[in-house]
Amino acid sequence: MIKEKKSLIPIIIIQGPTGVGKSKLALDLAEKLKTEIISADSRQVYKLLNIGTAKPSKTQQARIKHYLIDIIYPNEIYNAVCFQKDAKKIIYRLNKEEKIPLIVGGTGFYIKTLWENLFEIPPIPESIRKRLRENCKEKGNEYIYKYLEKVDNDSAKRINQNDSHRILRALEVWEATGKTISEYWKEQSHSEEEFLSLKILINEDRGILYRKINKRVDEMINLGLLDEIKNLLEMGYKPEDPGMNTVGYKEFFPYFFENSNLDECIELVKKNTRHYAKRQFTWFRKIDFDLTFTISDINIYDILYEINKWISKYNYYRPLKNVLN
């Protein structure tokens, strides 16, 4: 239970699995609450990756101000430490404007950083990064994953053996510093409590969600996802670039480079997206949410009623007048 402290900054956190419908709900809530949205999505930070990341449209972003979307290019690195610094700056500013930020996304580890200080890892020499990427390209994921198991088995247990980006990151840290990334995480310390959070989980029956995911992938194809990926490759972005190692993009590289069957690539996107949602469900089970709503049964005024009670209880701002009218 969070202690009542006048100095704490109130924030509203909305989490849920991919494809559940967080973005639309957040837009409606932000409009009612007269506030703004901080995206906690590790893929939507990338410019040019629009369709495959289900990024809010320009119209939606014009309707409500969004932060931490379209801030870097696909060949650049963005991580939890970056998110922590950027999100906190925005939260502090919105608090001064008497706005309660809506932090919305499915990247649970990013949101977790708001309560933890993360140690920054020293810069990785480009020579190490380049050599490891070449090894991955020549020898495959299985080879680099087995290497990681030898030098940092704790990390290997937490990383999917097909997630080349995270595998390479862990190996870069080991080779550059002689210290495992697991050790860095163990050294992180809890920060002094800064925020009073209302944690909301937007959920859905798995069977229904998986069908939604399959349908959404088909819609992305119809919207021009293949052209988006083709344009990215023609611009010079490579499969091993951090942003390109994204579900919904990486599965199509065999189609573009090896003439693999398109339908098989599409089915792989659906499968990997469902698996990602499954991992999110596992993560969310570890969190003590204040409110849980099923998206198919949701009533926005039920959420607003609970938010109004929460705000009134802690006396941070005047109760939200006219919100429930």
C-alpha cells in the first residue's frame, strides 16, 4: 500500500497486452481528464516504424499530446535508462501544470524503472559491437545464445533464444566490461519514492485477444506494412539495427532477402505476436494492480469514477468536476 505523502506526484498507469486496445482507451481518458500521454512502448520510440508498431496516427496525436513516440531512428539505441530519464522529466513538467500524466504501454520493464534507479553501463566500443553482429549474421542465433549461456547463464534464462538484439546486448556488456549485465541489474537500487500511482490493467480473454491479434496483423498488411519495410530497407536500414529487430518487421526479412513464402512470414508474425502477449500476461501477474478491466466489457465512466475517488482521497488536486456528467 502506498503511503500518503503530500510530496508524491500522482500518475496514472495503463498497461495491458499488445492489441488489447490501450491506445484508444487512453485517448478517451486523456481527453476527459484534460491531460497528456507518455508512451511506454519500446518500439514506438522509433521513427518510420509506424504500421507494424500500431503507432497512434497523426490525427490521434494531434487530438492528444503524446510523448516518447518518434524520437529516434531505427539504427539508434533506446533502453530502459533512457526511458526513465525522459519520462521523469515529462512527469515533473506536467505535474507543475497540474496535469496527471497517463503512462500507457505494454513494455512493463520501462514502467518498472519509475521506481528503480538503473545503473548506466559504460559505452560499448564499436569494434566489439560490430564483431558480435557479424558472428550473429554468419553463425546464427543459436551460436550466440550458447555463448551467452556460457558467460551469463542468468541472462540467458531470461532471454528468448530468438531475441538476437537482447542476446547481443548482454554479450556486448560482458565483452566490454568483463561484468555480466545480470550483475549490473542486481546492483540497481530502489529510488526514493516519488510517485503515487494508480495502476490500471486492461485485460482480455486470451482466446479473444489472440483472434484480435491475428486480425490486426492482416489489417497491417492491408495498410501497407510490406511497403513500409521495403522503404526502410531501401533507406539503408539493416535487419540487425535495433529498431528493425521488432516483431512485425523481422519476420519479413526472409521474404525480402531469400524469397521465402509470404503467407508463412505473415503466420510467423501472428505467432510471435501471440507469444509476446503471453509473456506480457506472465509479467502482469507479478504486479499488484489497483484496477483491472476487461476491454470488451469496459465502461469509460467506471474508470473515471474510480480515478475521481483516487484523486479526491489523496487531495492532490480538486476533485474532477464535470468528468462524470
